[in-house]
Amino acid sequence: MFKSYFLTTWRNLVKNKFYSLINIAGLTTGLAIGLLILLWVQDERSFDRFHQRADHLYRLENKVGTGVSRHIWTVTNAPIAVNAQARLPEVKGMMRMTDNYLYSSFRYNNQVFPANKAFFTDTTLFSIFDFPLLQGNAAKPFTDAHSVVMTEKAARKYFGKDNPLGKVIVANDKTSFTVSGVIKDFPLNSSIQGELFFPMQLLNDMHRAGKGIDADHEWEEFDFQTYLLLQPGTAIAALATRLRNIHLEHEPDDTDIEYLLQPLASMHLYNADGTDDGMQTVRIFTIIAVLILAISAINYVNLSTARAVLRAREVSVRKIIGAARRQLFFQFMIETAFLFLLSLGLALLLAEALLPLFNRLSGKALAIDFMSVRLWMLTGVTGLATLAVSSIYPALMLSAFEPLKALKGMLAAGIRDVTFRRVLVVGQFAISIGLITGTLIIGKQLHFMRTKNPGYDKEHVLMCWMPQGNAHYDAIRERMLREPEIKGMVRASGNIAMLGVQSGDNQWEGKEKGETVMVYPLSVEKDFIPFFKMQLTAGHNFSGTPADSGHYILNETAVKEMGLKDPVGQRFSLWKREGIIVGVIKDFHFASLREKIEPVVLYYDPQRSAMLLMKTGGQEASGAIAALKNVWQQYSAEIPFEYHFMDETFDDIYRSDQRTGNLFNVFAGIAIFVSCLGLLGLTAYTAQVRTREIGVRKVLGAGVSSIVRLLTLDFIRLILIANLIALPVSWWAMSRWLNEFAYRIPLNWTVFFLSGTIALLIALFTISFQSIRAAMANPVRSLKTE
């Protein structure tokens, strides 16, 4: 029996090549793209879940500031973890990491490497987390304060194929470190990453030597990623309160501080305050995957039910010679399953072929492992769900024909009723129009963010971090300004396009007790404001004299949040350095437009300003780069030369949003393609079943245009209905998406009109292709077809 089913299935596929090709192409494309999106979703949701203790590991965070200046810091001070483990029984273990900014380079033999991804850490990194040591002793990964553990990748970079254990690297050509362990490379779905790890003991020794106090007792520096391993069943809110009480015992003035515990397994997609920026993107992509799969299933259902009329006599003959409805049902289910399995196999091959392109668009490093149980589970669930949607209704309908009426050409009213197919066409084009609308709005928002004036001139700014040249800045500046391509040069303590350091250690006239305003401090020199063509709204600029060490310039937001009126001349202190406000600068953007502008304080401290910024004449700045490299070799020869342009920083800021936009473009294109495949098949079917009518109309004098209008008008109505459904839903969805941005484009009706028009034109082109072909056919041959 099954042999007969498969033989019949194969004959039907071969007999109806055009419809079979459309069905296979639509299902293959939808399944391949849906599978790629779901692989991306699965990867996002898998972050940090590979640790055996993931359910009991939490990142400790702080909420600081008051009023509108309330912020969440993902870093804490060092001693809170030590005290938590010593005093709170719920805390079974702790681990801290902090960036190692003390060393700029490391040398092995004659090779010098930049100090990338170097951290100080506790030894518990190798015990409470599942980051196995491949070489060395996990119980004692650091043999002493001058040992280092590195990843496999770093070991290969430094030592090639040689055994790294016992090898010595030299930091800044001064301090030697012996390799005491090699850790397995961190998984890509790990939030914790790094290459070189130094013992916390060394940091404590250096703190003690420089400040007279080690890091474990320094409550004011918030520089540490802190993780706690908790007992099962710990009451998180109560523990957070106890941590705050411990903090207040040592720093009673920090009344604004609050501790938060973020579950390790959720911190990639959620923030500690419960907001779900990352998870929202995952949900959107999951919905898109389901919608694209739905469009593919709709195509199959549409074509299968539409062609039911053409198979009515076949079904009726089978029933008359004894076939039961159950047998016919299984026949059509097997047909669908066969076609579906063929499409699924092709989809896996297509997904594998498209994976490199998809990885470039998404910024991932996904791989299809055909031996992976998880892959086949994902493929199986996706496939079975799509198969069920695609097959059950057509099989039930095809097996329900009444044989005598079918043989007479009188089908049941339910078969002639095309309402269901129309609903499906409207549904799939409503989805496509929604994706087109999303693409247009996302594209406009990205263009707005990239072209909006940030409040300073960012064009052609060459940047270089050179602490070793700070003492020789005047000589460096004189040398660089002799280069014709360099139009100006200043220095600062950071990158104006991406300020990262915050501080609440400030005082001003009229500050209320317990009030804290978090500010972004930036050390600049006197030419900084004119260099970037920034605007002062009150007061004056720095003069470059020693008196400027007691002067401050605030941005408008800082003045507003501190409640200052006539701020120029008022007293202000930062880090307990007393001074006065000499100017107010117009607000400028120093982060993504997703975030509102925060308070900024400019201060004058040349010794903190190690970031060199040079204005070049254009994109081609080879002479400026060559001159900068010569200066680097003179003052920082022991460190590999590194530079970048400010435009690259902007690219980094919006890289994630740009990827989302690119993926939306692709998904919208795929949805339109699959929808048009179905429309092409339905148009061909309509022309086929109306062949005799078309022939009669042509014999009676109907022209090609009237025949095309006859065949296309019904479909155009459906696309217009799809517009009426999709556009309000798109308006609502895009409004919610744009609410994530502090600075956003207005929603304009023209975008929605354009997306509907694009969908209509694409559909019209698809329909016209078959309609014109049918309208130009020889009417004599058309009248002979029946």
C-alpha cells in the first residue's frame, strides 16, 4: 500500500512540475531562513547556561544616584564580595574580575603584544565557573603574585606550538610573569571573556604600596565585576538588603546605594532592573521566524486547496472503486510529507550554504553540526509544526469530495468557496507589508542616528592612546602640526564619542543632603572646545593657565539636574577638588541615541589626558598616520602601534542596531519572495481554470488589458485589504520599538503608504506575469482545452 502511495505521489509531482517547483521553493526558502533565525535565537538564549551552577550564580550590581540621576552599575567595589563571603552564610563563594590597565604591552623574546583582554581575578574563576584549566593546577592556578594564566588562543599567539608552562612574559619591559596555567578558550556564548589573567594578590600588593590600603578594603572604587555563588533557596531581596547594610557600615554617607543581584543565566538578555532590551530582540526574531514559516505553509495550503478542483475526478474515481476516506487522507498526507521532507533536506543544505553570509550579517559564529541532537530537535520541532499546518486541512478537504457530484462537475459548495484561500493570501501579505514597514522605519531611524549632529565636529578625527608620551606632549604636538594633513591637535582623558567613567563624588552650592548626581568627568585642555566646534552657552573656556586646575565647565544637563541658576562663578568640587564653574557648554551626545544625554563635567588636568586627537584633512590621512607612527616609535616603542578614527567609534556604537536593520531587510525580502511564489502559483491556477472563459472573451473581442484586469483585480483587492490590516499593527509595533530610543524619528504616514505601495507593486508585477501570458494565448487552443 505504501509503495502505491509513494508511486502516486511521485507521479503527481512530476506531472505538475510548475506547482511542485513553487511548493518546494517556497517551503525550502521558508524552512532554511526560519531555521537560521531559530539557531540565532537558540544561541542568544544559551548564554552562560553551560555552567553547572548557573542557577545559583549571580552578578552583583549597584544602583546609585538619586532622582533622574539614578543609574545601574554592573561593577562594584572589591571588599563587598570579601565581606559577603565572610559574613553571610547564603554566600558559598565569590569571584571578582577587573581590567588590568597597568600594563600596555607584553613581550616574549623579541615579539611585543598589546595588552588586550587582560584582567586581575580571584582564583575562584577556575573553580565556581566551568572554565577548565588544560594545563596547571586548578586548586592553585597562580603559583605566586607574578604568575599568569592565559587562554589557548593567547598561548598560541605568544608561544606558537611550544609548551607555555614556565614561559616568562615581560610587562612594559619591566615586570616578569611566569605562565602557570592554560585555560580552555571561552565559549562564544559566555559573557565572561578574556585572554590573560593575573592574581588579585598582585593588585592588592600594588594598591598597598601606592595607597597604603589594599583593594580588598577600598570601598570607593567601583571597578570590579563581582559574582556570588549562593545557597539554593536564598531570598535574593533580603540578601541585597543585607549587602547594602554591610556597605553602609563602612561608607555611611552612601545613602543612595542599592545592591542588585542579576542571575547569571539571564544577564545577557535582561538588565538587573528587569528591563529586557536584549530579550525583546529575541522575541522579535522568534516572531519573524514563525511568520516566515507561516507564509511558506500558507503557500502550500493555498495551492493545494486551489488545485483541489483539478483533482476532483481523480479522488472521485478512487472512491468509486473502493478507496475509503481514511486511505485518501493518508495518500494526501504522504504526498505532503514527501514533498516536505524533500524541501527540508534542501533547506538544510541551503541553510549551510547561507550560514557564512548570515554570520556576517548577524555578527555571530554559528555552525550547523549535523551530529548535534539539539539541531535535530530544533529541526524536528520546526518541521513537524510547519508540516502539520501545511498538510492536515488540504488532506481533509481533498478526501471529502462527493464522487457523483465531482464526476458531474458539481462540487460541494465548500469546495467552490474560496474565502479561506483569500484569508490566507491576505494574511501572508499582511505579514510581508508589516516587515517592509519595519524595514523602512528601522532604516530611517538608523540613518537619523548616524547623521544627527552630535553637538561637535566628529569628522576626520584621528585618535591615539599614548600615556607614555604625556610628559612630552608639547614636543609631540609641535611635530604633528608640521604635518600638512593635520589641521589641529588636542588631548583629553577619554573618547568624547563614548564616555565610560561616572562619578557621584561631587559637591555644589545648594546640594541637598543625600542628593547624588552622577556625572561623566572628562579632562580636557584649553583648545578642546574650539577643536570640536562645541558651543559655550555661558561663561568662558579654559585659558590654559595653572588656575584652570580649579575651574570646571558643565554641560546643560548637569546644570539642570543640579538645579543651578546662574551657575557661572558658583562653587563646585569633583573628587574633593574644590573649584568654581567658569562655563556652561551646550549638550552633546557621547553615547547611542537610545540613551538620553547625561551630565558631563569638563575639568583641566593635563596629566590625566593621554588620548591624542588630531583633525586631518580628509579620509586619506596616510601622511598623518605615518607621522604619528614615527612619534610613537620615539616615545612608546615598547608598545605595538595602534590608532583609530572617531567614525569607527560611531560604527561600534550602532553596530548592533545596524545588524538588526540588515537582518530585517533580508527577512522582509524573503517574506515578499515566498509570498510572491504563492501568488504566482495562484495566478497560474486561476488562469488555468478560467482558460475556456478567457478564450470566449477573446473571441468576443476582449483585449489583453481587459483580460489582465479580469485576472488581477481580485488579487489587488486582497492586497489592499492586507494593507488595511497590516498598517495599524505596524504602527503599533514600530511605536513600541521607537520608544526604546531617547531620540527618535516621528512616525509619518508616508512610510506606511510607501510600504503598502511597494507590496502592491511587487504583487501586481507577479500577477501580471502570468496574467499577460494567459491573455496572449491563442483563443482557439483555449476553447479546445475542455
